[in-house]
Amino acid sequence: MTGSETSPSFRLAYVPGVTPAKWVRIWNERHPDVPLTLHQVSADEAAEVLRSGAADAGFLRLPVDRTDLSAIPLYTETSVVVVPKDHLIAAFDEVSVDDLADEIMQHPLDDTLDWERPPGRPAIERPATTPDALELVAAGVGLLIAPQSLARLYHRRDLIYRTITGTPQSQVALSWREDRTTDQVEDFIGIVRGRTVNSSRGRRTADEAQQKSSGKKDQKAQQGQSGGKGGGAARGKAPAGRGPRRGAGAAAKDAGRRGRPRRRS
């Protein structure tokens, strides 16, 4: 296959816990000639992947520096606390951050919750990643607060999670480099926002614009032929040299007269 025949691709990055399958399926239905490639990236490298051009767009967690990146917030994740199955918290459906005041808390370096001050007592060392923190929780060394999607992704049989209130919540957004808002990026934004193929809010192609322009020209041309200035039948005026039109009754009367024989004088 030559270079000119090779189909372009759309590169989509996403952080752990985000499930882009629905949007990927719609993209493949609408753009079968443009393959979409997925790249899972860690939360702390997602923004840099977009800035470097390694991906055209990506799902990441806010906050993100918007100096050169655009971002559309999509949804907010529920925060949960992950505990061993035999922990007292496992007996409740929901707990408050105040209930963790005496607990040792793991705060991994890749944590995406925007804490002013993490609750509980900090562990001696911060684990590098969320999976590392879960290993420590399973070993009985502290608890972990994380987005529910990550608790599901890294689920273990010896751990359980419960909804927690009073904590920051993670917000997932679609992001891309502002100076690289290509037609493909616009199309993917439309998919994520739920636009249909024929949605008027989607981007208008050059062909559509040309057709609209041609339609206006044709309409003006027709108006010029039928009712423009200087036309033979402009605005209800009778053509020159002809009298006003008579109604159907007058025409019938004339026909009757023509049909009668003349009387001799």
C-alpha cells in the first residue's frame, strides 16, 4: 500500500478507570476508513501525551493546565474508601471522612483527588501508584480513598469499598491541544456530546457549504427571471400593449354573442 492510499488514524489516550468503548464503537461506525487507536496512559502523563502530539485527544482527570489544552468536563466520579473485608467499615453502606480520623491512610503519588489536606493519619511513605496502595491495604497497612472506577478496575477479592462523603470527587474530561483542533477532533467531540450524524451543531464540510452557496445563487437567478426589475411581468403589471384582463364571465358573454345570428335590418 502506498503512502497516498494509507488511511489516516485517530489516536485516543485514556487514563485508567475510563471506559471509552461506547464512543469508539460510534466512531468506527461513522468513520470506517479512519482507524481509531487507543493508548492507555497514567494519570500523571496524560496531559504531556497530548502536548507532545502523541495523541490527538484523550480522556483524563481534572484539574489540568488549560494554558494550551482545551477540556470538556464529562462526568463526576463517586469517591469510595477501600478497606479489607473484615474491617469495621465494611458493615456500613456509606461513611464520612470524619470516620477515618484515626485511620492510617495511603496517599499514592498518582492520586487525582484534589485534597487540601488528606484525612486520617498519613502512612510513613507514599506508594507510587494506586495499585501499589491497594497492595498495602490488602496487607492491612492503612486504607485508601479513590474514584470508584479505579476501585472497580483494581478489584481484589480480599478488599471491599464503600461510598464516602466529605471528600473531593474526580472529574473526567475530554481534552486536546487547542492549536490542534482538527476536523477529526471536532468529529470526536460531536460523538462524545451525543450529536447525530446529521446534527446541525456538527462541523459543516466544505461540500455542504458549497451546496448551500450554489442553492442561494440558483434561487436568486430564478427570482431574476420571474420577478426581477425590468421583467415582462414584474409585480403584477400587465405587459405593454395589452389591456387589463377580463374575468371568465365576460369571456363567456363574448362567446355567446359570437354564436348568435345577426338580425337583418
